[in-house]
Amino acid sequence: MNKKILTDREQEVFELLVNNKTTNEISKILQISEKTVRNHISNAIQKLGVKGRAQAVIELLKLGELTI
């Protein structure tokens, strides 16, 4: 069974990140605060055990959680 690593919301945030959206743009698109966007990113980084957004994206691509 293939369990997803990210919540649906974290997934949405990272899909927008890989499409070169800024934290501000993501907050407007998803109608959430920038702080909430940063929290989603931070939670995903912790789950993945990586050191930043870029590494998180690379790891999610490797795991097949994200596609470009």
C-alpha cells in the first residue's frame, strides 16, 4: 500500500512551489495566510527530514509524490 507522505494541503502547496509560485502567490491562490503556507512547507520539510524547500521538492520528486 502506497501511503502518501503529505497532507492534501501540503501537496497543493508543493505543487504550486514547483510551478515557481511565491509564498505570497500561494497564499492568494489557496486563500490562506502566508504563515499557514510556511507552516505547511515546514511540516513537509520535517516529515521528509531535509534541510529546505529545494531539498524537499527533490525528495518529493524522487518519491513520486510530485511531478513537474
